[in-house]
Amino acid sequence: MYSSAIKQSQATDPVVNIMLTGGRVTLSFREAAFSAAARTNTSVNELVLTALAEKLAGEGYRFGGVFKRGDFTSLGLTPSADVLEYRGK
């Protein structure tokens, strides 16, 4: 039963790659990002994507998860759709 729920989740809100390039920051910002990631035992990529998810949720975007469906409920976000949508203000 659990594996069929996972398969259904992946079918309705698949995990996809996000390609981000060309980001240039100051040395002190980069050091702070790596330090924060180390403190939370995550990668810098995970830290940045989680911060982006927090911002998007705060602006009214609704999505099923960040890294997998349902993994972003710690902010009290209740996903309203299987795909990214914008509710507006």
C-alpha cells in the first residue's frame, strides 16, 4: 500500500531537476551559506531551495512539496494542488 501511494504521488507531482547557473555572490555570503548548511546538516542547495519555498509559500504559491510530496508541511502549508499554482493576493 505504501509503495502504491508513493507511485501515485510521483505521478501527480513528479520530482524534476532544477538547473540554476550563473549565481555569483560575495565571499562572506557564500561562507555564511555554507556555515548555515553545515549547522542544519544539509547541502547549500537544499538550504537555498527550502528558503525559496518559504518565500513562495509566503507569497501565496501552493505546491505539493519541495524535494518530495508532503515534505514542506513544517510551515503549516496545506498543498491545494498537485502542481505549482499561484493564488494571487
